[in-house]
Amino acid sequence: MTATVSLLIALAFLLVADYFPLALVFTIVALLLFQRERRRRRRGPG
């Protein structure tokens, strides 16, 4: 049972390590798009 639990923890860690860069890139892209949209809105008629 303990071996199974440690195996599941290792698998979860590998999954997190595998998908963390993807989430980080997604967050950066979303922030960049949000900044660009805000800048465009400021330049527009206001």
C-alpha cells in the first residue's frame, strides 16, 4: 500500500512537472494579450 501511494505521488509530481511549463506559458500569453488589449483601449476614443 505504501509503495502504491509513493508511486501515485511520484506520478502526480511528474504530471505537474510536465504541465507546469504549459500553464506558465498560458498565463504569460494571457497577461500579454490583456496588456495589449488595455493599451489599445486607452489609445482609442475615450
